[in-house]
Amino acid sequence: MTSNDANFFRQIHQQMTSRAAEVLLITDQQQRYTYGDADAESARLARFMTDLGVAPGDRVSVQVEKSPAALWLYLACLRAGFVFHPLNTAYQSSELEYFLGNAEPTLLVCDSARQDQLQPLADAAGVKHLLTLDADESGSLMEQSRASAANFSDVPRAADDLAALLYSSGTTGVPKGIMLTHQNLLVSAETLVQAWGFSSADRLLHALPVFHVHGLFVATHCALLSGASMRWLPGFNTDRAIDYLRECTVMMGVPTYYTRLLASERFTADACANVRLFVSGSAPLLQETFTAFAERSGHRILERYGMTETNMNTSNPLHGERKPGTVGPPLPGVEIRVADANDQPLAAGEIGNLQVKGRNVFKGYWKLPQKTAEDFTADGFFNTGDKGLIDDDGYVTIVGRAKDLVISGGLNVYPKEVELLIDDLPGVKESAVIGAPHADFGEAVVAVVVPLPGQTLAEDSIISAVKAQAASFKVPKRVVFVDELPRNTMGKVQKNVLRDTYKSILQS
């Protein structure tokens, strides 16, 4: 592709035209969709949205349940040059108000059950159009687009043009828009197809959400670029996953999926005899899970490391040693180093700041040029915020998260967001949010709260209050009340002390 014709969809379209009659995905209800169907439906939606007045570069915000039509909508945005802005389906009004105001979309697509709730937010943010799309593919988007022609001339894009805008909250509690370009998506997808050996003979078990990089980009792009098919599930269900593993060759998941498989007596080596590769990401995979999975199934899970800002950075090898506890060496085209506080590279085995450089790295933060500049070094490396080390074989190990990020079931929880909600409640003096080990989610949220003098607070009340304002995965599983938070000599809350104190609070 030339720099003036770098629309990532061009590469996907090649598979659609050459494999038009081949199956792309099969739903849990046994509906079968071909590559030709994907081509026609995405073209129809691209034509409809263009006629509606959405222009190249405009944002299209989407908060819908997983469905084939949700995938067609994403592909339509790519081919029409729109900027796709996926939103977690658990986000509540207070969160969505910020996202819509900051992203300034031309079009918002949501579940019809939330239309009345979101219409005032859309109006306040200046969103020109609000349409609905439900899990069963009903809703005004599909109804109104039926009259549109299923043909569309894909819009040329430069390599540096935006393809997607995703938000990742920061320690200040202010979400940051991550600008991903067509080049970012293409480079990462092509690298993973080769690194993980994808081909048209593969069938991917796709049980991941599609508002997240893992499910939307990593999983679907590998299938689409290689001509593979997908068994498309609305979410992870252990029994259904075991049923479909018999026909699938690849499974991608968060560590929670693998612990749930291991908890089922139905999961045996025979149940996954057709599978060639299990991939885990979005959260750390415990060595115990890696070992138990290998003993039960005969498969060594391939763990990798990526971020919203960088797509995929490292991967244990398809052929070669997969070291438990590591995320493998850098992928081709990706430079990774561990550096000290002055951005000077450290020797193998030394722990420091993990920094990444390559064409996979995002363009910058939406409307935040100063923050973008702060997060890149003078020589162009992106500071991931993770602490890590690189061993003598070049394998990367993530040892901690500099920003106290909590990863629950593969989803990021930034403590400051939850702390701000709790601190605003009556009777609360201050709070500290930490992650504690959880058997199912890997990690879950725990809140340590200091009441105002003379105030008596209830755990259930605080949990309910947070639940009303935040996505479910951010809601504390437990709330602990203390007289004061532990602090160092500089007055900073010692969250490491809290994590150690309450490390067993969610164990049963």
C-alpha cells in the first residue's frame, strides 16, 4: 500500500473478495455468515452512514452488545474512513457523559434499552445522530440501512490517519483517548498472523467482548487477515466453550477463561484435541494456571503482552520455549527496553521501566499533546507504565504496574476513578482502592475506606453507591473500614502495604 492509500480495510477486503463463499463466522444459534456477507453488510452500513452525513475522520461511538452486526458496523467504519469509538457495555451515564463530550462523535449507536438514558447525553454533547443496535440485530440502525445499496467505494486513508479511538483512564481519574491509526492496526495484525501461524484452515473460538482491543483487534484481525473462520459466542460460557473447542483450532482468552476451563471436569485433553494454540492475555497468567493447564490438556498456553496504546508488543513463540511467568520476547518490528528513571537502558535481569518503540505504537492521546509528549522519551520510546525485566534470552517479564492498575478479568480498573466516587459519598473522609487476588477474575477491586469522625458506614451501601455510577468490573468486591491509611514519610498512601494486608480477603 502507498502512504496515500493505507486504509487497513483494503487488506481485509482482499480476503472478502477471494473467499466470498467461505464461512467467516458461526454464532451460538448456528447462524452462518460468509466473507461475502461481511462485505455486503459492511458496505451497506458504510453507504448508509455516509448518506446520513458522517464524514471521513468523524467519530462513531458504539455501545452495543456483541453480535455479527456489531462487527459489520466496525468494518463499515474502517472502509468509510470513520474513527471507530467502542464503549464498554458496562459504562454508566456519568462515564458516558465524559466520553461523548470528549470524543465529539457525529453518530452514537447504542442498545435500544439505553436510548432514553443516552439521548440527553448525546444532545448535550452535540451528537447529530443516535441509532440503536440490539444483540438480536434489531434496532433503528439495521432497519433504516436496509434500503441502502450494498456497494461502497472504500475511502482512501493515509497510514497516519485515525482508525479507532479507545479510552484508557489514568491515575488522575481523567480518561485519555488513545489514537490508533490504520498503520497501527495493519502492522500489528500482519505481525500476529505470521507469529501465531494463522491460516484459512483455522477456526478461532471467539468468546471475547468486542469493545476491547483483545477481542476487537487481536482476535478478529487475525481471523480476517488470514481467511480463517470464527465460532462467535456472545460471552464466555464454560460448557459452550468446551463443546466448541472440538471444532476449533485456536482459542484466545483472558486468564479467567482458563481457570474456568480447569474448574470443569469436562475439560480434558480429548476435548481440545483439535486445538493447535491457546493464547492468553489482557492480565497476568499465573504460573500455577500455566502448569495445571499443561498437565490437564497437554497444551502450554502462549502468553503475550500488549496494551491499548501499542497493540501487541511481545509473545512467547509459536515454535520454541514458552516460559511460564514471562510474556516472551519482542515481536518482529517492536523494540523493547528496560530503562532507569533517566531513560537509560538497564542490563539483562535488572528491573526498570518498560519502554516500547515501533510502528505498532499509537499516534498519541486525543486532545492531550502535553500528556503525549510526557509519555514518550526523547528518542521515541513509549513509557508503558509497567515495571519489567528482560532475561538473557530476551524474554520479558512484567513484575509490577507503576500506576497501581488493577486488572480484573482482563479489564483495566484505575483506582483513582473508584476512589473519587467513594470519597464523594457522605461520611467518607478518604479511600484507597487496591487489587486483591481473586480465584476467578485473577484480581478484583477492594476499597479501604476511612470514615469521617463519628460516622458509621456500611459496606453494602458503599458498594451499591459505586455500582450505580460505575461499570460492574470497577465495583469493589469488599469494603474495609480503617481509622487511617498507611503513608510514607512523604505522605503518599502505601498501597503495597494495603495489598499485603488484604491479599487474602477475597479467598474462600
